[in-house]
Amino acid sequence: MQSVDQIIHAKWIITGEKQEPLTQHALVIENGMIKEVISSELAKQRYTAKKSEEYLNHAIMPGIINSHTHIGMNYFRGLADDLALMNWLNNHIWPAEKQWVNHEFVRDASLFAMAEMIRSGATCFNDMYFFLQATAEAAEIAGMRAHIGITVLEFPTNWGQNPDEYFKKGLEFYEQYKNHKLVTTTLAPHAPYTVSDATFKRVKEISEKYNLKINLHLHETADEVNQSLTQYKMRPIRRMNELGLLSPQLIAIHMTQINDEDLEILAATKPNVVHCPESNMKLASGICPVEKLIARGINVALGTDSVASNNDLDMISEMRSAAFVAKFSTLNPESLTAQQAMTLATINGAKALGIDHFTGSLTAGKAADFIAINLDEIETLPLYHPVSQIVYSGSRNQVTDVWVAGKQLMKNRKLLTLDENELKAKARAWSEKISGKACVVS
Ligand SMILES: [Zn+2]
């Protein structure tokens, strides 16, 4: 008998590697890595474990990857709703950011967001915001995998005055965290309408020099495309192609306005796409043609965007929305199956972030990033197909346990690395400051 750190026996294991969930199987874990996924019977014969647990009502699945967030904005949830993107940004979000955003604000908001993400089954997120150290500090405390973008735009924010300062601070951050186990630096030029050609060229140079992924809001709205046609005499996708930005290093976020010419360019250059269906629906931005992109061999991942435009960090409901939007927009119920929606939220996110060699599915040699979902609830019974049940009937409240690199972050709905009461008290205190009045809930 071989000794290992941990064995997790479960009723179902959705590996993300095989089409059908495995039943009565076990994850064998050693040094934070998956050593084997084998039948429970064999695991009991082969191994003794320092810790062995049974999840008899649960599905174990890969940790969810939220491929697009702005978690420093979590205290702006519900501040301004039901508005068009530019009105929302110009008259509400950007003024609020000017007034409030600093290191302390971003650290507190990030911890608060991570509590929500862990409670919703996410183990990894890909963020674009300011005060990067604050988000990284929060990720170290929470124990989540964090991809943190060096946000760059032409105009000043509380974090920097101009692109020179954003690049300087961003590269200092990169140097500080380049060997970190959980934190990875990316580049994040904000959008075609806030970043000049000269700055995009610098983004490309830095990406090539340091091998960094590039996040970019792209073709989010028809207005963005029209403005580009006026200013640059071409659509943003063509402009990005001419600047050499379109490649598998790019993570193109939203992509709701895609014509046939755009599709040809994308098929030839293969950037990753992050679909954010709930943000796109709420801001009435448009619909990302997920099926057409997948058919052209483009990797599509899934993200929530910020809680100011969603208004939650619930990737289980995002999977459901992705499936529903695909079916409704094509009037084809066979579009984007539950299985595909789950793929967008797991291994495709890992591919987009360039980490699919060590996370995103449950197989020997990958990190032990996984979650347990209790499906033995009124809402998810009877149970014929666990994946369908999670995507179409499941709730994030059924996520009971979460592990990253073998470390448990939530046990039976209790957060182990974060203090929920303290986070709620801070959220109330910040909302009192932001609104200028006492929070109604205390
Ligand atoms: Zn965004």
C-alpha cells in the first residue's frame, strides 16, 4: 500500500477529459497534484491516505475559471443599473472610480469578490483593473489562482497618469510576481476606443518580450465599431490585425459584433474569445456568435465581467446563460450543449490563459483544482445527467467544497481562508461611504 496525502471518493467525477462522468471513482492527491483518477475500489486497494473523504451526494468537477473580471469594482455592485455602456461608464462608473479607487479599496473589494467567487465554485480568475498589488495580496490570502492584467489606457486614473506610468508600474508588478505559484501577470489594454495605435504597439512589444497574454475588450458594442469606422476607417478587428495584435496570445473579450469579414480574420489568426453573456445582455451590447467561432477552431472561454454589469460572479448561472443565449439567438435548441457550456467555463478558460497543461480538467499530473457540488437537493432531483443538472438546474449555493492546488478553501459552505462576517462589515462600511448614507442592512 502506497501512502498519499488525500483521497476524495465521490458519487460522480466530471473530469472534463471524458464525455461521461465517472461513477464511484476517487481523486488521489499528492503534493497538491492529482496522482490518479481511479475507481474507489482500486483506490482503497492501492493507497492509504493521510486524509480520506467521501462525497456520496456530490459531483466533483474541475474548478471553474472566470475568464473575465474586474473584481476591484465589487463595491460598485448595484450603484448604477439599467444604462447603456457609454452613459454607464462616463456618468457613473468612471466618476465613482475617480473618487474612491485606491490600494485599500481594491484590496478590500478583491477579498470580497474572492469570497463570492469561491462560494460560486471558481478557483481561478482573469482580472483587468488597477492597483495590481492589492489584487495579488488578496489572492495570496484567499488562495485563488489570479491572472492580473496591467491595465493600460490613454487617460489618467487614480493608478497612473498615462501609458508610460501604467507600463512602468505594471512591469514592476510583473518582476515582483513572476515566479509566484498563484499569481500570473497579463497585459490589459482596455479597449480600442481608449488605447492609441502607438500604445498598442508597445503592448505587443512587451507581450513578445515577456511572453504575456493580452486581454482586450473588443467589439463589445455597435457604437465601438461605428466610432472606429469614423476614426480609423476600419473595424476594430481589422485595426488590431494590422497592428499585429491578433494571435493566440490575445484574449478578446465580448466580441458581440462579428461580421463575415471579422470571422475570416479571426479564423486565420486564432485569438481566444471570452464570452460574457450576462453582461452583454444587461448592457444590451449584442450576442457573441459562440457556435460560429467554435466551428472556425477558435477557443471560446466564459466570464462574468464586473458585478457592476452582471451583477454577480456566478459562473454556474453564466454557463446556463451561455447555453440559453446560443440556443435563442440561433433558434436551434441543439446549440451550445450543457457539456459545451461547462467546457467554456473550465478547460477552455485554462487554454485562453495558457495554463491548460496544469489545470482546467481532472487528470493525473494536473493541479488538484476542483470543487464538490451537492446534487442531492430538491432543486436537482431526480438526477439523470449530472452535467445537465449542474448547468440547467444547479445553483452556486450547491457548491459545498473548493480546493486549489490541493488546499481546501471552502468546506461544507464555510470559507477557510476568509472571514465572511468581516468581509460583510467592510462591504457595508464602504457602501456607506460611497452612497453617503448608512447602509440599510446591518
Ligand atoms: Zn470587462
